[in-house]
Amino acid sequence: MKRNIDAVLQALDANGEDALARLFEFLAIPSISTDPAYDADCRRAAQWVCDQLSAIGLQATVHATEGKPMVVAHAKEAQRKDSPLHVLFYGHYDVQPVDPLDLWHASPFEPQLSEDPVNGTVIVARGASDDKGQLMTFLEAARAWHDTHGQLPVSISFLFEGEEECGSPSLAPFLADHMDELKADIALVCDTGQWDADSPAITTRLRGLAFSEIVLTGPSRDLHSGMYGGPAANPIRVLSAILAGLHDDEGRIQIPGFYDDIIEPDDAQMAQWQGLGFDGGQFLGEIGLSRPMGETDRSVLEQLWARPTAEINGISGGYSGPGTKTVIPSQASAKVSFRLVPGQDPDSVLKKFRAFVTARLPEDCKVDFVGEGGTPAVGFDVNARPFQAAAEALAEEWGKPPVMMGSGASIPIVESFQGALGMESLMLGFALDDDRIHSPNEKYNLASFKKGARSWARILDKFAAL
Amino acid sequence: MKRNIDAVLQALDANGEDALARLFEFLAIPSISTDPAYDADCRRAAQWVCDQLSAIGLQATVHATEGKPMVVAHAKEAQRKDSPLHVLFYGHYDVQPVDPLDLWHASPFEPQLSEDPVNGTVIVARGASDDKGQLMTFLEAARAWHDTHGQLPVSISFLFEGEEECGSPSLAPFLADHMDELKADIALVCDTGQWDADSPAITTRLRGLAFSEIVLTGPSRDLHSGMYGGPAANPIRVLSAILAGLHDDEGRIQIPGFYDDIIEPDDAQMAQWQGLGFDGGQFLGEIGLSRPMGETDRSVLEQLWARPTAEINGISGGYSGPGTKTVIPSQASAKVSFRLVPGQDPDSVLKKFRAFVTARLPEDCKVDFVGEGGTPAVGFDVNARPFQAAAEALAEEWGKPPVMMGSGASIPIVESFQGALGMESLMLGFALDDDRIHSPNEKYNLASFKKGARSWARILDKFAAL
């Protein structure tokens, strides 16, 4: 049964003060997960979220874990059978620590509105954007649907964790134990951002990661560079030569077969990215650089969103204290990681890397590869029905279609949903680059909060029509 | 006036027991300079040496310094005027610590004779070789000359320090303060070794050193490798490429002009080295290597004694703790040093190195060179009269001419004499590679002690005839 979205949007507009009051109540709970001193506050935040879910007719439960509790909620049985789509909404009720406290203009857990020349009215508090503000856009949309029409438009399950800011140690076992209960048609993950303040976005690609540490051994012991220097192999020299060979002068990675199997973005995607007017020079300028170091035939945005990397994250060998020591060390090592794109298999990449290193090893040196691991990239089909439905809803709310963004980094929960539950994620949020998440004076635009809730209300409406 | 050397040699042979008793008395003093607990023992050792010098008719003085005392002695005025040559003999009365004590077969300061299947009778004690045994070969030769002929054959001054094993902090100021008093025609430095047990040697070449630390800066701060990886310059990658370019595949150093000005050993020197039958494979095998990494057209011995190096003594950048961290660091650094050979100027080498690095720097990176310094190589003319006289004397004692050796490392006292006093050094000693200096069960062959003293007696005789 198709219900009227306009009434839902009117309800959201009419009840904005109440929605803000609820957000302020939530923001006032100092649910800092990494500090045991705030353990009771985290439990209080979990219960607060659970109560919100119960209030809109859901069967909500606080589950104890070895860490912070999980909050899980489901629509009632009757609606679950009825719905064309079952979605799992994910969020986290915990927040980052607040130090350095003296850089805050007001107490981080006494939320307030403030006027900002660029962003208009902003909500300032720890968690205003990450993730309390973001998750409340969805909860308010669901509440408006419930209050207007007596029930939610599709079957929605909820999962809220309280350890996202400290590595989610309880998440994997919880997913494994509640697989059947949590598996849905798609996950909604809200802790991503817009392209800019006027342009909504769906993040459809995340790079994966493969990592290894090379430990090279040359001489059987550290040597005096006077007594042995010249004929003796220096593992730092050998390591430098291997690492220097990872890229050619055009920024292409030289590991044989490294680029095999990559699934390139389609033409429509490329055309949208090219139309974004992304300023690579400004992006690099903000970190003191000017010349892109990736493949010279790729734009900066492609280098970030659609191309893999080979990066040296750390190197060590010999003496690095003050002054000099004329040593030829026995060993040298480097931590290497690869950002991967869709199509690349982490194990296969690591195998090719090992072959690359081994082929360049002088006969006298040996190599060990330690601490290897990885996760594949994520690349969702933007033409799949839920993505298209969300895109239509966003276009109606914002007056322009969403940017189908990539992200150079990974989002562990998305990988977990894909790996543990075989479930794709619609990554969609209303954060902005200047929200100062994890930093003093974190903010969320009041417009983000209001239009975010309206956007979700429209998305749920479109889902109901699938 | 030429005096009879045979009588001196006979006296040395006849009084071997007394000489050994004196050495044992000296070895029993635990003059460990690096440990303040042995300060009184160091002063006792200095006084003991001073008494020995007085006993052979010299004007000997113990000079207080800010550290351990210096012992200085001179021939009497009459003899100084008379002598064809004035030499300064240098030695040190301090010794290395003895730990690990449990690896010693007997107490390190209770010297004893022991039978060794390879070396025959050996003197075992801390300092037996380095440097008490070595310096006593000279003192016994001087004593035998004094006892036999009533005076020394040439004018000899003595300088004994007590801080050689802890970096000689008092030496430079002492040399500066006593320049006129200590300057002689040539210094005799006894803490070097033979080529092998049957072959005496004079060390005529030492490599010099130039050192620098490269600090490369790329991005203005550490970056997340997901958010920036691809376009962002990684200073470890840049540093690796620069360091990898220091050598070509034939081991030649690629810094423009690096090999300019080198003074190659002459043909006679090269012929002697080639005749030594040095086993480069065995040398490398002892440190777990097999293939020489220096210039492919040079022998291992040449690579060690006559060719310069470019060595990376340490490298660091990014994360080197346990596990992974997906960081692109802002900085990376490497400590680089060059062993130099005669003809190369340290400042000039460092200037060429800076130019080499700067020319390879991407426009976005900057480099700082910190902690630079160096000392030139030492290469003495083996045809100079004192060297030839010493060579003749050694040939008479050992039945074969001495090997004119190089050393890949430096000997600070030789550099100090050359730099502070403009004085060349005759580096001549009777230590063997298996003497275990600085290690448990240090030994000096009884034959080294006896033939060492006879060698010095003959050398002094040759000096008197110059």
C-alpha cells in the first residue's frame, strides 16, 4: 500500500524543534567508548537508542557483549512479511574522546546552536556529526513515518554498536552469532558524507588493502663499515633498490600482473567524476604538495578512487639515533601496503609482490615476509534497484542527482557486512568535510540534520515502491 | 755512533723471563678506563708506565687531565741534539671491560701462560694484546738498548694515554697544549697487527670518512594512506629511489666526480697485494656472504684497502612498530657515510653528494643535510726513509719483507697526529687476527711478544743509521 510522502515531510518540518531536542538529549550523553570511565554513559546511550526504537513500534533489545552493548531492533512480524525490501540500518552511539579540551569553545557534551558564516546554523557537540547527528536523521525519518502513517514503509532492522571509535572488537563475534537475524537485502550505512554542501552523494566504492612487511637479511651480523665496507652487502642498499623499483617514472606500479583483473568504472561513472570539477591542485596544496605522484595518465580523483597504490608505510634498518654509527646492519625492513580496487584479490597481489621482491634479491640476501593480510575493495553496482531508488529520492530532495563517489579508504563495517553476511551497503550520509569529526568543536549543519531526515523519509518511500 | 745490535738482541733473549714478569705485573692492573670504579687502577697503571720509562733513563712525567692521566717522557737533552731522528712512540695503558666474565677461562687480571694448538704458548689476560703486550714490546726493546749500551740509539719521546678505549676525550686538548713538546719526525703507533703469524706488516693506508644525514620532507604532515594514497608523494619512496641510485649494477658509485682526485696505489704496491693470496671468498663467508658488492673490476682486498664506499648506515621513516599503520609519513631520513681513500677531500665529497641528492629531488620534496663531518684518508709514502728502515729491520728479523697493508677503517690517533701535529705515523704491531681483543680470553702469542721486542730493537738500530 503506497502511503503519502508529503504528509511525512510536513510532519518532519513541523516537528523540527522536537527532533532537535531529542538530538541534544542524545549528544549530552558522553559515550566515549575508548575510556572505561565512560562505561556507564555508553550503556546509558545504548538504552536511550533502544527507547527511541521502541517508541516507533519496533521490537528493540539491548544485547550485552564483552564490550559495549549492541542495540538491535526489528519491525513486527506482520510487516516483515509484507515488505518489498528488508533493510538493516547501521549506526554507532559511541563518540571519540574530546581532548584537547581547551580548544573547544563550549563544553563538548553541552550541545548548542551556533552561527557559522559558511554553514549557517550549526549544531556543535562531540558526536554532532559522527555519528549521533547522522544516525538521528534516519531515526527522525522513521519516526515521522511512524507518527504519520502508524508504521514504517518497509521492514527495517537496526544495529547500533558502541565500539566503532575503538576498533569494534565485539562486532565480528556478534555478527557471527546473529547472522540470520541481521541479514537483510541491503545495509544502510550513514557515516559518510556529501560531495559538497549542495550536492548529495552515495559512496559506491571503497578501496581494499593488502599489507606485508619485508625483512631483508644480508650479513650474518652487524658489521663495522670500515672493516667490511665495499665488498659486504648492505641490506638497506638492497632494500632501497627493491622499493625504488616498485614504480616507474610515470607512477605505474611495476609488479608483474599487478593491474590484471581490475574492473574499471564504467563510462557513465567516469563522465560524472570528470564533471565534478574536482581541483586536484587544491587537494594537494592543502598537504603542502603540488605534483600528483600516481599514474600520470590518471586524474587525481581517479588516483584516489579508482586506482590501486603501492605504499611504503615504514622503513627501518641500522642506526637511527643521534649522531653517527658506521655500521653495516645485518637486517633492514619495510612495511608495504597496497590500496586495492575492485577486481583485485589481496592474496594474489601479495603473491605477485613476493615474486617481485624475490626476483630482485641478490643471491647473498634472504627475505622474510611477515604479518601479511588484507581485504578486497568494495564496488557496488550503482544500477541496482535500491541504489537507483535512493538516487531518485535524493534528486527530488536536493534538486540534483547524487554524486556516485568513491573513497580511497576502507569502511570496516561495510567490509564486515559483505564478508560476514554477504550483504551490500548503501553508504549515504550528510556529513561535510568541514564537520571537524574527531576534532574540537565538531559540528553538524542544522540544514544537514533537517534535509538529511527529509532525504531518508523520501528514500524509504521509494523503497516501499520497489 | 753505531752500536752493536747483536748484543741488544742477546740481552732480549737472555732476559725474556724478566720481561714477561714485567708484562704480567702490568697486566695485573685492571685499568678499565670506561668504568669510574677503576679510576685508581688507571692512575696506578699510568704511574707504573712512568716508572718503567724513568728506569731507562728518560725524563718521564704523569700529567693530570680532566680524565685519565697522560704519561709523557723524553730523552735527555744531549741525546736529542745528537740523534739523526726524533720519534714519538704512542701507546695506551687502559683496557676494555671484561664482561661477559663467565666466558673467561681464568681471571682476566691474573695473567697466565697457556698452550694453544695453533699459536703455541700464549699470554692470556685482558690487555695482553691491546695494548699492554704490544706497547711492552717497544719498552723492552728500549730497555735492552739502554741496559746494553747505556742509552737509547735515537731520541725517543713517549706518549701514553689512558682513554683510548673510551673515545680519547682528553687527547685533542692535550695535543693542542703540548704541540711543541710532542712533535717529532715521525710517530710510532703500535696497536696494529701482522699480516699473519709468519709475516710482519706495516700499515701504510687508512680510509677516511665523510658522513651526512639526509632528511627528506614530502607532505606537510603524516597522511592517511587511504585518503591520500596515489597522488601524495611518499618521502620513503623518494628516499629509496635516491639511495638506490648511489650505485650502478657494477658497484660503481654514481655521484658525479666522486672518483676524481683519487691517488691509486702504485704498481709495486698492487703487485705485493696481489701476491698475498688473500681469500676474498673466505673473508665474506665468515659473515654469511659470498658475492663481493664493490666495484666488479676490483679485488676484495682493493675494495677494502684502496677503494671508497657509499654506505647507508641507517634509515628510518613512517611506522616501524608491531603490526601495520597505513600512514604516508611526512618525513624519511637516512644516515649515509663514505669511506674515503687518499686524494679525496671529505668536504668536496659531501658537496658532490648534496648535489647528487638535490638533482634527484622531486619538486615537491625538500631535503636537509644534518650532522655532516669527516676526516681524510691516510696514505703514507712507503718509500720514505723511516718506512724503508723499518721494513729492512723486519725483513732481517722475520726472513721476509713486511706486507705494506691497508686498512679499511680509521685509527683516530693517526689522524690526530697528522691533523694536530702534521706528523706521519709508522703503524707497526705484532697483533694477530685471533688475539680476541675486546673479547673474553684475550691473548698475545709469546712469540709475538719476543719477536716483537727483537723487531723494535732492530728498527731502532736502523733508525740510528739514517
